[in-house]
Amino acid sequence: MKEELIKEFEEKFAVIKKDLGFQATLKELDSVFFLKDIISRDGYVPFSLSRMICHRIGDTFMSWIGYIQSLLVPNQSSIMNCTESQMFDEKEKDNMMHLIDLVCAFVSQNAIIGLTKNKKEEAKFIDGSILLWNEKVKPSMTEITKKINQQWAKRVNEH
């Protein structure tokens, strides 16, 4: 059953890719946004597949922004948030804020696309998601999460 569903998804993806004219491949998008997992979980391929993909892109980016936000404005009742926030200096936090600005500017385009139904902008959004992920978000989040991991390991070794 799942194989049939994924095959249907791949076929419909090929249709919307051709229709919209974006360059990103299913493999690229799936490796970042786990589109096949969403289709498998939901058990169907949505009629508005391109909008679902754009929504998933936005959700993924915003989940990372939520994590950064917890570093910049930690929940005071969370020892973990407060501790991790203290692991970064002001310059690093400024860089995180810039990443938030980049991602929010990008993701907010999706709301406009949903309202205007502009297929050309939708294609640019899909292609732009891979570019933004590869050039900004993934490198920044890798650096941030490695630092957090190293700092936690350092704390463990100090005790």
C-alpha cells in the first residue's frame, strides 16, 4: 500500500514540477523536508500538492526558528533553555537573529503565494527553499548544534 502511495506521489510531483517549472528535484526536497514521510503518515497525496509542499517547507524552517528563539529568549523555567542560551556570546546571538530575519522573510512569501495563487512565485519559493537551506540554514544550524553538543559534553566531563 505504501509503495503505491509513494508511486502516486512521485507521479504527481513530476506533474507539478513540470507545470510550475521549478528545478528542485524530489530527492533534494525530500532529503530536507521529508515529503515522502508526510505522504506516508497522512496516507494520501493531496489535491493541492504544491501547496502542501510549500506548507511543509515553511513548517520545517519555522521549527528551526523556534529552536533558535529558545536560545535567544529562553524559557526561564527551563534549565536546558537557560543553560544553552548562555553558551553563546552576543555576536553569535546577532548572527542567529539575522538567520531568523532571513528565514521569516522567506517563509512569509508563502502566505502571499497562497493568497495570490502565483505559480511563478511558488516555483521560486520551492527552488529558493533548497538554496536557503544549503547556503544559510543548514550550515548555521550545524554550527549552533555542534557548539551546544560540545558545551554539554564539556559540562559532563567537568563533573
